Amino acid sequence: MTLLPADRSANLVIWAVVWAAVVVWVVVTTRSPLLPTFVDLVRFVCRFWLLRWALLAFWIWLGWHLLVRTTA
């Protein structure tokens, strides 16, 4: 059973939603000093080598499942 769409336009919609969520997070956190910004989160993750590798592995996994597996 696959939960991912097999249509390229659906993949583009998924990526648009991901990027829209990042943009919303950036806008919200620049107005609120209580929440960490996206850059703060990335800096925290990149501070530790194990988390850096985990982030890279997640990014590769996400790209594979959203782009490579669903394109024919």
C-alpha cells in the first residue's frame, strides 16, 4: 500500500505545502521573540554531528519518497 501520490502535480503540491509551512514559521517567529526561528533550529541541529547526519538522512529520505519513488 502506498500513501504517496503517483502524479507529478500532486508532488509539487506537497512541496508547495512544505515550503509554505516553512515560510509561515519564519514569518510567525520573526514577530514573536518567544519562539525559535527556523535558522535557530537549523543551527541547533547542526551543532551536533549526530543530529547533522540525522538531518541529512531525513532530507534524503524525504526527497526520495516525494520525488524519486513517485516519478515514472
